Amino acid sequence: MRKALLIVLGLVAVLLIAGMVVFANYRHNLRSAEPIYSGTQRLSGLRDSVNVRYDRYAVPHIRAKSEQDLYFAAGYVAASERMWQMEFNRLVVQGRLAEFLGAEALEYDKFIRTIGINELAVDLKDYISENALAVVEAYVGGINAFLDTHRENLPAEYRLLDIEPEPWKVEHSLGLIRLMAWELNAAWYLDIVLDEIYQRVGEQKGGYIFPEYPADKPVVIPERDSRLTEALFQFLHTDKDFRQFRGIPGRHIGSNSWVVSGEHSRSGFPILANDPHLGFSQPPRWYEMHLQAPDMDVAGVTIPGMPLVVIGHNDSIAWGLTNAMIDDADFFEEEVDPDNPYLYMHEGQWTGMQRRKEIFRIKNQPSDSIIVRITKHGPIISDIHPLGRQLDRIISMRWVGHEMSDEVTAIYQLNKAANWREFNQAVNQFHVPGQNIVYADIEGNIGLRVAAKIPIRGRGVGDVVQPGTVDDYEWTRFLTPQAIPSLYNPSQGYIATANNKIIDEQEFEPHISNLYEPPSRIERILELLESKPQHSVQDFQQYQMDCLSPHAREVTPYFIQAFRDTEIQDEYVRAALTWLNKWDSRMDVESIPATIFNVAFVNLVRNTYRDEMGDLLFTHYLDLPNASIRNLSWLLDRPVNPWWDDVTTNGYENRDIILRRSLLDAIDWLAEQYGRSMINWQWGRLHTVTFPHPLGANMGWMDNLYGFNLGPFEKSGSGTTLNNGEYYFNEPYKNVLGPSMRQITDLADPDNALSVLYSGQSGHPLNPHYRDQVNLWLQGKYHSIPLSEHAVGEVTVDTLLLTP
């Protein structure tokens, strides 16, 4: 017995030692790939020495004697921190995930190759200006210099997936821009869902689901083969799963940006604030950087894999972006020749499709292939579902992102702009994704331009699937940049945008969009901007963390009112109503009424729509939370609208019955999940945020071993507060989307421009800069990104010299 015990103990000891060795080896692999922040690095391809100074958060201040060397160094530095992130996104753009991840990723590859992001990028390389091409080529040279010098010390993800990186190319960088444009395009999603709602409930009742739907919507909605609807829904499914897989869920794709003139600031100069709302991923979508060369001195955030500052400031201007919510994609129902799947009907004639064969290598399996069919409108997206290829009716997609445009030149000129005229010249060349760009300069001017390519349609507005067999619904032309409304030094002394409606379309004829965000955030911004005559940087910091919801303030009284004429027996209902009566509509992590309201509202959405829509359509409808929030705000003023009636019962329900049912459902669910004591119903217990790494999110064992994911952390806010805390109504209440970064720039002193990411600069999990900004972000704190030589010197903690 004693001998057996010793043998067992010996085996345990051996296993423990082996485990420790393996774990130590894993950590060594992680450490060996980390960037070098000081010393000297020789790089083939540089023309002259480049100085890279890092601050305490590893923000690089890169100073070069030429733009060629500047962008080369920028590529090298970005790759040293984010090479795996860039590699993963390159594989996404190329549709090659299955090659390294296996068959489970094949549907994503087919999806992205059907859209044709990589083909677009190759074409864009021949389209962009010579100067833009030179900028990207220099940056690409720096990325490849990193790959050449770090073949044996690449990030651990390369070894885990057995990937040997290929040289980086210009089209890979251009593909990342178009990929982000696709992610920020949600109008197409509404087209499919709204079309099916009309199919399901009819035109009259469907009209109530989206009350701002324009008057010139189609009079007759043709019935559609249910199999084609299934193929369309597969497109939605795949896109949603694709976003989840990449660790970038959420569809609000909103942002906040505002600017006040010097008359309304404490400093006497304009102050500009911006916080773009994107799905959370790890590492973040942005990489902070300061780029300095003769005639170039700009700081802010870049996209890893792209050489320029997308949002930031130079020594003359500052700018911020919010999604303009442009409806820049339409779907067309095409008729296919039953005898030839590559012919489609257009204006009475059979017309040949373009076709492209795509071959997919799959890890540990034989290759697969598809034929991508393309009509004059664009790719046949219904082919993503195998059923779609068997039908004589198919769906094609036209998207502005398939048009040629030169965003590299636009951003390059924006980085160098010194005044409103030069800013406008840059914006005129920016087409996709459609953005509101807010502006301020050191001369005291403020402004806003809509940077987008807006299609003008022959008939209809493209909010449902259109007939593709005739020319009536074609895009006839695009609105010129000069024809799109803008603002410059408005009389009120401030400009604010939060993805709200750009302009009253009764006064502006071309259709822009129906997919604007609920007005809650813009209402709150205006309340704050009008709350005092002058504002400081510190005020703007508080505003960016504000979690008061005008939407909740508007809706809460309806829940309370619904119980006024009823006898309340349940003590928990009385307690919940007491909490709501006293609530200030703030979504703080400690708030109990915030929890009651959010859970009740999710149940209100479910109890209002699911019975008519059915589970599948309802699930897709909830993927656009802004639609249900906006629609319910409209419905609540109509207590006997047919949408309140539960079609599964024999009675006829009105608004107040559904409100009462929803609050009772919320109380029952909370009691079951968190106990009967309401003190445990604090918002932060339900509403947490995790920053998921693609491998950590999809392969849990990797996260356990490497610590790829960050969180969970308790999070204030909701999708209707300035400090955005969007959660899926389908999968409440985890925060999946919010401020991807925050910036505040006072033009009185650009050296004190403030910035923060939600996690950190580095893409290496054991590096402290992988997570060293988390607490700053959660607590509403910032760090500065200065421009001047003296100020940069004061924040420098490490210096790296890059030499030829």
C-alpha cells in the first residue's frame, strides 16, 4: 500500500513539474514576442534614423526626417504591438480563416468572399492616388521589416494556429478599410428584416413597426417564396455569427461627438469631444500614435494595418467622427433563367452574370469551392445559403462600398489640414463608411461635414427588397459632396451629433436613411451643452461618462401609470414601483431601479412584438435594438395600437396590460436569478463588460492558458446613455458595445489633448500595456497625447532608435 502511494505521489509530482514546464514555456513564448521599447534596431528599408519615444502607456511619438521614413517606422511600430491582430484581419479580408481554424470557419470565408472585400482591395490599389499609394507602400515596408526581423519571435497566436506569415501587401491594408466600412454598414440589415415584417403582418400593420418609414414606400409588397426568405435569413445569421466570431458584436455602431466654440468654453478656444461606439474586441480596434515629420505633425488613433490618424488633432485643427447612418446598400430580387443559372432577367432580356470561382483550403480536410454570381447590382447574397442556388428568384446586393473611392488620400489630407478649406478638400474624397466629421481649429472656427456617397434612387427608398428586373428602382447617380448639408460656425455656438437624423428630409429631397439612432443620446448632449454658458475640459470628461437616460426618463412613467387604476397585492410590485418613482433615470452600477427598468423594457419589447413576428423574425428584429427602442417610443403614445394585442390569446390587450405584464415578468425573472432581496438587484451585477480576444472568445482553453480576454467588469450605462453600454436584447444584459476610445481636445493647448482606450496599446497578453488603460476607461480618466517637442520629452519613458 505504501509503495503504491509513493508511486502515485511520484506520478503526480512528475505531472505537476511537466505542467509547470509547459506553462513556463507558454509564458516564454508570449514574452519572447513582446515589442522592444528602448535601444537601437537596424531596419533594412529605412533611409535615415527615426526616433520613437514611448510614454507610460506605450503611445509612440515617432519623429522622422521624411514622410517615407515616418510611415515605414509607423508600420514597424504598429506591427510590433498588433501583428497578430493585423494578421487575423488580413485572413478575414482574404476569406482564409478555414485554412487555419478548420471547417467551422468556412461559412465566414464564403460570406466575406461573396461580398468580395479582397477583390475590392486589389482594385483599389490601382485606383488610389500616387501619393496615397506611396504612403501605404512605405507603411507596408515597415510591417514587412518587422516580419523579417522577428520570424523567430512572432506572437503566440501564430504558433498556436501554425501560421507562417506571408509578406504584407498594399491591398491588405486597403482591405482593412473596406472591412471596417462593411462593419459600420447596418442599413442593409434593416432592409431584410423590414421586408420580412411586411411579408408577415401585411402593409398596414407593418407600417406601424417603423413609423418614420417614408410616404413613397412601395404600394404593393409582393409575396415571396418562403425558401428565398430562408436564404436571406441565412445571410443575416452568417453576418451575426461572423461578428461574434471576430469578437465585435453589437449593431448600434453609434458614436458621440460635439464641439463648442470659444464663446462657450472656459479657455476661450473651441473644445471638441469624440467617443466612437464599436463592438468590443481585444486588443482594441484603435492604436494611439503621434506622427511627426516635416509638414506633418498629427496625433490620435490609427487602425492597425493602416498608416494614418483616423481621429485626432494636429497643431491647427481637431476632428471627430460619428456614423452618419447612411442607407448605402439595397437588395434586389432577380429572376433567373430556369435553364441557365448564369442568366438573369433585366428589362425584358436575359443578361449574363459575371462569375468568380472561389477555392477554400480547409485545415485537415479537402478543399471546397463556390461560384460567386454577380449581376449589375452586385453579388448574389442569397447564394450563401445552399438553397438559394436552387431557386429561380435570387437576391443581389448593391453597396456603396463596392464603388471606387480614395479614403487614404482623404485621411492623409485631413492629417495635414490647417483650416476649414483644406479640411473640406479632404472630406470631399471620403465616401465610405459614411461619417459625420466634426471640426474645430485654433482660429476659433467650428464646423461639421457629412462625408459620404449618398445614392439617389429612381423609385422607392430601398428599405425593402426592390424588383431587379426593371430599371425603375436603380441608383441613378450619387449626391455630390457640395450638395450635402454642412455647418460652419452656427449661431448657437456648438455642434453635436449622436447618429441622430441629419436633416429633415421634407426639406432635403434625397433619401438619406431611416436607421437613425434613438434620440436619447443627442437629447442628453444638448441638455448638458445648454446647462451652462461655458464648458471646460473637465466638464466634457464628466459628460462622456454621463449615464442618465432620457429614454428611460420618458418611458418609466408609462410603467407607473399602467398600475394606477389597479389594486396591487404583490409587495414586490409595490416596491418596484416605489423604486421607479424615485429614480433619476441614471444607469449607475449601484442602481436598483436601473435594473428593474431595463429588465422590464426588454420584456416589453418581447411581449409587444414576438407574438406577431414569431421567434426567428423577432430574433433578427432585436439585432437592431435602436429600431425597437424608437418604435416603442412611438407606440407608447398609442394605447390601442394593434401591435399591443397578443395574437396568441382570446382577449384583446392594450398598452397598459402589456406594460403590467412586462413589469411582472421582470420581477419574477430577477427574483429567480438574484433572489427576493432587491438589494441584490444592482445594475452592475447584470451589466458587465468583457473584452474578448477572437481566440479567447471561441476557444476557452486558450483564454484559460493565455489570459486573452479581459473582464468581466461592472459597467454603468445602457444603449441610450452617453456612456454607451449597449447589450443584446436577445442575450441581455452583457455590455457588448460602447466607447472604443475617448478623446477631448482643447484648441487652446493641443499639447493637453486627452485620450483613452478601453484596454491598452499592446496586443501581447502578458505585456502590462495589454490592460493598463482599463481602469482609466472605467473611471472616466485619460492620458494626454502631446505634440510639441518639450511636451513629448516630458512624457517620454523609453526611447527606441530605428536606423538603416
